[in-house]
Amino acid sequence: MDLFPQQDKEHNKVYPFYDHLRDGRLTTTKCRACGALKWPPRTVCPECMSDDLEWVDLGQGGKVEIFTVEEVGIPMGFEKPLIHALVVLDNSPLTIFARIVDASPEQVKEGMRVKLKVMKIPRDRVTFAFKPG
Ligand SMILES: [Zn+2]
């Protein structure tokens, strides 16, 4: 069973997101027709229904707007606690929901600087989080 079918070219039109991530780039799609910038990446613009989208870089850094700590109901394969945050990106108008890693819950603060961390996961797949920095 493939736990990450969204990274497979045959199953997902937004697979370039993962190719970019392998290169250390966090990206999303921007509509060439109306300019709408959306997270997560789309195949069709939800504002104008155009499928003429381009990939844009979201940069590496941001800051924690707010965060929460998950102690129970942790999915298989993850160690607790999990820290989830809304990260305000430096070089984009977007705020995205992401995990914070390499920090304890006591170390994470609102307003804390974070930067992108790309992580390899089984089956030659990648995911991302943010770490202090
Ligand atoms: Zn559009």
C-alpha cells in the first residue's frame, strides 16, 4: 500500500510540489488568469476556474503566529508530542498550517522565527515542516 499516493505522478497533478520540495523549495500555485495565490497547490483556480497556473516559490522563512501541541491520538509512525502551527511566511502573503520540528513545546513561542525543513520519509518520499531558525 502506498501511504503517499499524492506524490505519484500517475495519481496527482500537483506532484511538481514534491519535486520542488526535494530541491529544498516550498512552492504553491498562482493563477496566471486572475493572480490568485492559493495554498495548498491547486490544479484549477478556485477563484476563476482557470487551469492556467504557475508555480511560485514561498521562500524558506517565517514566524509562528499561533501553535498547538498534540499529545494524544498521534498517528502511527510519529513520536509525540506533535507541534502544529500557523506560520506566517516572510516572502509570501500566505499563512500556512505546518508542523514545527526540532523543538520542544516549551521552546516554541508565538512570533518565533522558523525556517523550512525538508524531511525524507520512507519509500523515497519527502515532506516538510518548520524548525527554529
Ligand atoms: Zn484565477
